[in-house]
Amino acid sequence: MRNIVKYLRRSEKFDLTQEELANALGVSRQTIVSIENGGNTTAELMLRISNFFDKDPREIFFIDNVEHSLQKPKSNSA
């Protein structure tokens, strides 16, 4: 799942290592590595991450090609 966790973690406002973020969230550093690399996570952890960064989860986590999967193909009838 695409996300901006790494961007937020390294931003001027937070400037955290993976280990520091993991400790703040109560997870392993490997969990943070997995999330930053696009791995899936639980809804609970997504909410904890969004609360930590004070953002809506939809601002942090997003699914590739949602628009394409929800749109119906256009017909070429003229």
C-alpha cells in the first residue's frame, strides 16, 4: 500500500529514525520498514500512525489505481 510514512518521519517537524518511530508506536523497526516499503498493515496501526502524525489516514495511506478500479470503461458510441 502506497504511503508517505517515510516522508513524514523524515520531515523537519518530526526527523525520526525508523527505530524512534517504532518505539513511539509500540511496534518493531521491521514493521516500520515493511510499511515504508509498501507492505500492508492493520487498520489499528494505520490509525495509530495517523494519530501520531496528526493527519487523516487518507492523507497518509492510499491504494494504487483506485480511480481506475472504480471507473466504468467509457464506450465509444458516437
